Amino acid sequence: MSAKVLNGTELAAKVKAELKVKVEALREKGINSGLAVIIVGDDPASRVYVNHKKNDCAEIGIKSFEYALPASTSEEELLELIDTLNNDSSVNGILVQLPLRKHINEDRVIAAINPEKDADCFHPVNVGNLMIGKPQFLPCTPAGVVELLEANNIQIEGKHCVVVGRSNIVGKPQAILLLAKNATVTICHSKTANIADICRSADILVVAIGKAEFIKPEYVKPGAVVIDVGVSRGADGKLVGDVQFSTVSEIASAITKVTGGVGPMTRAMLMKNTVKATLLQNNLL
Ligand code: GUN
């Protein structure tokens, strides 16, 4: 293997240690930071993600409030809970774990969150602010990817970044963040013609499609940086990324692993947003 492995676990630990100091300083001023985490139903993957987020909160000293609601919860009930949390001053951040079940309109739920408490940066107001270059919060996964690149001294400015995937959670905001860092950005998706050729022109390739080992060596320029955001289960039940690590790591200059790459950085950025929300709501920004 020739590629350097970009270690998200290590960098996330550093980010969290810095946040812990900030949270302690806030507590000395009598200010507590709190994150409400809502999970509807019992999807096992969502449960794992929520548990990780709660552990991160505990590590930093952020109080987490979990709302585990039954799968039968109506949209109205969920909106009522969000309204209560919007008006609860001990809650600085509100996160609704996605995806939601089909009978609940995700857009309406996200729009109901007070934008000042939107730790995920999913609310249209926050997405709009990001779009015009004046973000209040940063979207967690895309910001985690950028921090991972920058901490490893990988230049973004002037580079051709290809983002594979166009979701509201990763692909679209990732493209905007890389553009804000002065990259030249191309977005590819399931209808893109000649996708391998476009990917092969990338200096930095970020893949977020949720298709196990979709990216093979013919998609990667030798020496490129490859960031794997996808997580799915392989035939053997093990977690795999969107990139075929064993082969692509032979030709890339730097690469992330699934797990221990982007995932921990996403959560560290969620913690960062929660602390920022706490400062914002206490007029300390
Ligand atoms: N589902 C998958 N990723 C995320 C995320 O970053 N935040 C939330 N709330 N749900 C998700």
C-alpha cells in the first residue's frame, strides 16, 4: 500500500479535546451546553449513530437529551416535541436522526427546528447562509472532510475536486464547502455520463453514494486523494465504504478508511456546532 491513511479518529480526538476545554470554561461561567437527539423507530444503524453521538457528548461535557420515539410517532407529535425543545433554554442543539419513516415529511421536520439550534446545519436558512458564503454552522460531514484534508496539509485551493453523490447531507454541501476553499468542483451522480473519466481527472475525490466498493482503481488518478464517506454492509455483513480500499490505496497518495475516517470527524463537527450554538444563544459570539 502506498497511500497515507488519513486518520479521522485521531483528529476527531484532538478536536474534541479542544471543545472539552471550551465547554469547561463555559460551565465555570454557569453556562451548560446541551444537545437533544431524537430518534424515531429502531433502525439498528441509526441507533449505533445516536449512541456514538451521545458518547461524544459525554466525553466533552455536553449534556445529551435522548428522545427515543416509537416508530408509530406521527409527524404532528414529532413537530410538537421540536417546538418544546426550541423553547427549552437548556437545549442548545437539536438533532433529528435521519432517515425518518415514510409517513413523516423530513423537510417539514427540519424546517421546524429553530435555525439557531440546528446542529446538523440542515435547515434551509442555514443551507442558504452556507450557499452565500456566510455560514452560521457548517454541515458536519463536509466540514469534517475539509478539516481532515487541511490537518494533513492537503491543499484544496486550485485543485480539481470531484464529489460523487448529490445528497442534501453530503454531496451538495460538500461541493459548496470545497468551492468556498477555492477548489474547482465537479459533482457526479447516478446519471453522469463517463463517470470514471471524470473521477480520474480529480486531484481530490470525495465519494458519498452508499454503494459498496463502487470506486475501483480505474476511477482514480495515480497520486489523487480519495475520501470515502459511504458506509454499507458487504456480502459478509462487514462495513465497507464506497471505495475499494485494497486496490485504490495502491495508487492514491492519501485515502480514508471505513471506519475511522470520515465518521468520527462528522461527529466532532456536530459537537463543534453544538458548542457554537451554545455561544450564540448566550450572546457570546
Ligand atoms: N443520517 C445520516 N447522517 C446523518 C447526519 O449527519 N445527521 C442526522 N441527523 N442524520 C443523519
